[in-house]
Amino acid sequence: MEFLWTLIIGLVVGVIAKFLTPGRDPGGCIITMLLGIAGAFVAGFLGRQLGWYAPNEPAGFIASVVGAILILLVFRLFAGKKSSS
């Protein structure tokens, strides 16, 4: 159930991260939602490593948004370098 919840939150978080992060995305909406899912997983992993979450507890909503924004910025950094070469 944790995995399904992370996917659902990740989809919503990806859309929110896209709206909160200014600039043009190298990928489309689907890529942004996948990055949101990855952000939710990263936020959960880092939160468990830092002791913020218990071992099977999913990441919080705000942490997922922050994780998705970070992944989106890194994605833009690398995707921008690839397309300009």
C-alpha cells in the first residue's frame, strides 16, 4: 500500500513542482509527473535516513514537493546541457 500511495502522491507532486518551478521543462507533462514520483521516493528515502520517517512510512507531502523540485532542477540542468551540445 505504501508503494501505491507514493505513486499517487508523486503524480500530484509532479504537477505541483512543475507549477512552482519557473522555466521551461525539457520534457513534457508525463516526464514531470515521473519526476514527481521519483521526488516522492527520494524524499521518503532521505527522510528515513535522517530519522524523520519510520521504516515503512511514506514521505510527507511537503517533503515530496521539495524532492520533486530538486529532481526537476537537476533534470533541467542535465537535459539542457545535452540539447545545447
